Amino acid sequence: MKNVILTGDRPTGRLHIGHYVGSLRKRVEMQNNCDYDGMFIMIADTQALTDNYDDPEKIRGNITEVALDYLSVGIDPSKATIFIQSLVPELTELTFYYMNLVTVSRLHRNPTVKAEIQMRKFDNSIPAGFLCYPVSQTADITAFKASWVPVGEDQLPMLEQSREIVRKFNDIYGNILVEPKAILPDSQVCKRLPGIDGNAKMSKSLGNCIYLSDDSDSIKRKVMSMFTDPLHIKIDDPGHLGGNTVFSYLDAFCKNEHFSCFLPEYSNLDELKEHYIKGGLSDVKVKRFLNEILQSELKPIREKRLELEKNLPYMYEILKKGSENAQRVASLTLAEVKKAMKINYFS
Ligand code: TRP
């Protein structure tokens, strides 16, 4: 069996550091260090439209933002195929065939979909396309016969549903599709980086994100305003790490070499934590340290983005070529699927 990796993001906003530690960083690492037969990274505009159908400008504009974010973190179009979902109509066709393999009640029970329906207050007016997006996601994955899907934890129910659809398809029509597995972020904190306000989720609508494209001043301002330990009032008070956003970010970003560069009085994060818990270490000092780390991590990404922004036609060419390549691969799977379903009439 081939080793194919596929993942995607909805183009509903610029990507932030939660996306970075949750998935983008891993993709770049896999791209550079793993043995694989194909890597596909999809900008999921069709899926984004299922709950943004009334705001097409938003989706269109964010295709560019997400593509710039991909390239600036180091996704290399010579190693990974970056493509736009709607430019591969085979995915829509597969979705329609797969819709027979799942019941409406099963779609309603999908925990991710359920949570999203609640969050969007759809009540009894759920767009049919939205309810079916797990089916479309199954098409995205199976069209490329992807065996590995690097995603955040919230996507696990999606993959479970995809596997069910694949098994049902293979049972009925013959063994054609590949059952995908998730690749999750390495650590708990990377699975869900909190927002700068301490909210469990970093999200655009909550206004608590640090974006990959933020300038240096915004990063500093956001870090210095971050939620810490409300009981740590005087420097000498003992500090707490639970729910302390600054330390969560350090867990996600800090490496030992950051200490020799920016805070040589300590040699590792454990020592810093120990001092904080004991008391006598100020939040400002820890925030300044985190700021240095984030600045050093995000500066090359931002600079690359500024370069890319000067040559948008180059980026559009990458998306165009990538989408053509993706379509070529997806059409092979679609032909197999149609043959298996006995709807390959004249071939
Ligand atoms: N649902 C994913 C998100 O919200 C995006 C996505 C669409 C995706 N198709 C996919 C992720 C296929 C992995 C595989 O970010």
C-alpha cells in the first residue's frame, strides 16, 4: 500500500499559531523527513461554503491568505501538492455517491458536526450541505487514497465517519478505497493551544489569536497582555501553571537553546517553572522570554510571507498547477469507483 498524506484547512481566515503547533509544523516536518508517496494539502473552499454560502467574498479572499500562510511556514510545492478543493470537481461527484452510504441520523450524531451546529445556532435550519460535509471530507481523503491525515483532535469523529463510509463502500463494491488514520499533534498543549485570553480555543471570532502574519509589535502587545495566574499578584506569591496561558505557550514553543539565547539564568523550562511555582519570578519576565521566542520563531515566517506577497502570480501558479495535479489523481480514483459501482457505461 502507498503512503499518502492528505490534509486541509477551510479558508475562513488567516492561519494562527494554534494552526501552526497543531498541524502546520508537523506537515513541514513530515514533508522534509518522512518517506511518503504523496502529500496533498487542500484549501477546503467547498467545505467552507457549507456554512459561509452567504459570504463568498470571505472564502475567495482567504484562499490567498491560507496559501500564503502555507508557503511561508515552509510547505514546499515541489514536495507537496497544494490545491483548491472546488477545482477538483471529482470530489463533489464522489461525495454524491458516498451520500448513499451514510444515514441522516448518523450525520446528526457526529460529535464535531453536532458541536458546530450548536455553535452556529442552526437549530432546525441546518443547510443540507453542512450536515453532509463529513461525507465530502471522506471524498477528499479517499480520492487520493490517503492513509494518513494530520489533523487536530476535533477532527477525530470526522475520520471515524470516513472509515465507516470506506468500509461500507468496500463491502458493497469491492476493495478500492483506503481507510485513513489520523496523525495527531505530539503533545496535549499542541492539540489545542488556548487563546491569549486563556479561553480554551484560539479562534478568530473570539479575537484571541496570534496570527502567523502578525507584525512584531502586535506579537509583543499580545504576549504582554496574556492571561496568566490570577493568584500571582505580588512577585513573591507562589505561581500556578494550570490554566496559565504563558506557560502553555512555552510548552508548545520553548526549546532548551532558547534559554542560552534569551534567559541564560535558567537552563531549561523545568527550572523556570519550579521558580515560578515557588514564587519570586515575575509574569513580566516570563512574558518577555515568551515574546523573544515567538519573535524568533515567527520572524522568518513573516518575512517569507512579505516576499511572497510581492509576487502573487507565482503563488496563483502554484495553486493552479497543484489543482491540476490533484485533479489528475482524483480522476483515477473516480474512474475506479464508477467501474466498481457499474456506472462506467461506455468504457
Ligand atoms: N475539516 C477541516 C477543518 O475544518 C478541513 C478539511 C476538509 C480536511 N477536508 C479535509 C482536513 C480532509 C483533513 C482532511 O479544518
